[in-house]
Amino acid sequence: MTRSQAADVLAALHNRNSHPRLVTPAPTDSDLEAILTAGLRAPDHGRLRPWQFLIIEGEARKRLGQIFEQALLLTNPEAGEAERTKALRAPLRAPLIIAGLLKPTAHPKIPRQEQVAAVACALHGMLLAAEALGFAGMWRTGGYARDPWVLRELDAAPEDEVIGFLYLGTAEGSAKPIDRPALGDYVRRFNPA
Ligand SMILES: Cc1cc2nc3c(=O)[nH]c(=O)nc-3n(C[C@H](O)[C@H](O)[C@H](O)COP(=O)(O)O)c2cc1C
């Protein structure tokens, strides 16, 4: 990699920013292939590939909203109209969603926690790739990510988990300010005596 390519990569990493308001155009099929391929290069202990990625777009987003509403009513049968509408509309906040599922493998040396980390790395790679292609995104979870009804309706196993719903599209409106905490607040050198 040349210095100028490295500068581009660093600029992309330093300036990434989540966008809650996402509209069309969504990534095309070839964009999506590039985004998914970036994610699948995530570090992954033992190359267990403890993941599955569901592409949810178009009418399938409406179905996901119905699943969220059903999950809400199973948890809280008294849920009011506002909450139900919020659940129904949640997946319509972006033209395309990638649901990153953890499909854990029992392994003597690689605990579930490390497999969660691999899926999270994959989703982050996809978010960065989408931004590099000029799109915007937001990683969301909420209670539905671990809800047994939602997992069942996504054809996932009870031990699976949605590590992230990656909402992707084109940013609408201006970006929020980038949060740049001081490195010293979170980093220290280990200096053994
Ligand atoms: C595992 C995970 C779950 C998240 N779930 C939500 C969520 O459900 N709702 C939300 O508003 N933000 C959620 N976020 C945070 C946003 O994706 C985003 O990072 C945050 O708004 C800060 O913006 P920034 O990424 O531009 O710094 C989640 C982030 C991660 C890593």
C-alpha cells in the first residue's frame, strides 16, 4: 500500500460516522457483494465462521416490522398503538438491512464471547466498506436482537443472536458531529517496574 492509499484508508477510519436517517439509493447488488466480502475478511479465531448474514430489503422489511410487533405483543400484550407502530416501522428506517447473526459453535478453546467478537468485526468491516462506497449506515440492536420470537421467525436457532442490524442506505440531512475523545482518556502504556 502506498502512503497516499494509507492516508485514504486512515481518513475513512478516522471520519466514519453513523447516520440514523437513511434513504434510497441503497447499495446495489455489486456494492453489496463488495460490502459482504469486506465483512467476511474479519478476524475469526479458528476460522469457525460463526455467522450468517441476512439481507433484508423491500417488502421483507415490512415483514420484519410485523415480526417486531408480534415480539412486542408477546412480551407486553398491553403495548399501545404508539409502541406497535414504532415496532412496525423500525425496519423502514433504511432501504436495506444486514442482520448479522451469531451461529455459535461449541469449541473447547474458542468461547462464545470470541465468536461474538468475530461477528462484530465482520459487521464493522461491512459498515466501513459501505461508507467507503459513499453510503451511510447505523448499527442497531435493541431488545429484538435477542428476542426468541424474532430469532424463530428469522429461522435462527435458540442459541443464535443478532449481533447487529446494520441499517444501510444514503445519508439524509447533515452528519452529526464526530466524537473525538482524547486518546489519553482511554489509552495508557503498560510500564512494568
Ligand atoms: C453492538 C451495538 C449495538 C448498537 N445498538 C444501537 C441501537 O439499538 N440504537 C442506537 O441508537 N444505537 C445503537 N448503537 C450505536 C450506533 O450504531 C452508533 O455507534 C452511535 O449512535 C454513535 O455514533 P457513531 O458511530 O457515529 O459514533 C449500537 C452500536 C453497537 C456497536
